[in-house]
Amino acid sequence: PVKAVVFDLDGVLTETSKAHFEAWKMLASELGFEVPDELEDKVRGISRLDSLEIVLTYGNLNEVYTDEEKVDLANHKNDLYLDLIKGYTPENLSLGAVSLLTELREKGIKIALASASKNAPFLLEAMGITAYFDVVVDPASIENGKPEPDIFLKASELLGITPGYCIGVEDAYAGIESIKAAGMTPMGIGSKTVLSNCDTVFSGLESFHNFLLDHSIIK
Ligand code: BG6
Ligand code: MG
């Protein structure tokens, strides 16, 4: 029996992966180089500073900036990102998000958020879904980012539910690794090609919701 569902945010409950990618693209262009489209999948689930390192490889600039300058660059990327998401409303939720969250609550299944993003609380508020969550893990409280299990383990601990009773939902390869390492059941949202490490991948939250009902995972 499943007692909790632990959601990732970006790329799962809302399609912010595009905005993250756009912001990195703008930063790269300000620094004088271009990034390829494949970057969008490479930074899925990866923390802000680790993502910056991936971005800088395309300009061969990893060794050029000091740690302090890198923090400034990452903060600047965040300003660009915030500008892209500042107008977010419930309309920016992925299709089926509210009906899924509502049904989970009705059925007594706990709901947690395990997002690497420091902007997650802002987005939950802007999209009007904060109240659905029993637990929102603060990524600043986590030592190792995805693919390490820390953030999903923290969600399990805060929920008071062992990982074996939890489903983890992710759009990122690194996120599925994190879920598996934590001992939760992984479910993917998005591309089967990107999520080659996950057996159960859905095109969106609606088909994930139907699967939970069809297989009596929620009753
Ligand atoms: C993840 C995104 O959810 O959060 C990554 O998939 C992002 O692309 C990471 O880098 C950190 O987000 P933020 O908003 O704290 O920079
Ligand atoms: Mg994600």
C-alpha cells in the first residue's frame, strides 16, 4: 500500500524546465557563448551551482571564474529566471495537477515536495497549491543534491513514513536515481528517452493519475 507521494516540482507539477533553460541560455549569451538544446535535460534536477558548472563547460569557462564570481553568476541567472516566472498563476500548473492532488488528499495519501529549487515555495504559492502539501523539504537543509538520495530521504523522515510506502515522481534522470537510492518506488513524467532509468514513465500527470486508479494503488 502507498501512504505518500513525493513530488518533484520543476517539470512535474509545472513546466518550468523551459524557463530554467531560457535563463541559462540568456546568461551564456551575456558571457559570449551559446548553449545547445540538450542543456535543458542536462540541468533537470541539478542544483543551481552544479548547473552553472555544466553551463560553463560549453564556454570553456569553468576555470576562469572564482567561486565568488560563480555565486554572482548563479544569482544573476536566478534573477533572469525569476523574471520569467514572476507572472505565474494556477494556469501554469501541469494538466491534471489539481485533480491529482485533491484525490490524493481525499484518499488520505500524504503529499510531499522534494524539489532542489529554492524558488519552490514561491511557485507553490503563486500557483495556489501550498495547502496540499504535508511536507515541503527545504533544499538548503540537504547535504547532497540529486542523484544522491538525501532529499527524498528527508521527505520520508519529515512525513514519518518509511520510503517503502512512498512513490517518488520525477522528470529528471538524476531525480529517478535519487528516488531509487532512497528506496522509494520511482514514477517518471516526461520522456522515456530521458528517463531511461525508470520502468514506469507517463506523458503527464493525467495518465499517472489513471495508472494509480487502474492499479488500485490509491483506493
Ligand atoms: C530543479 C531544476 O528543480 O531545481 C533545476 O530542475 C534547477 O533545473 C534546480 O537548477 C535549482 O533551482 P533554483 O530555482 O534553486 O535555481
Ligand atoms: Mg524536475
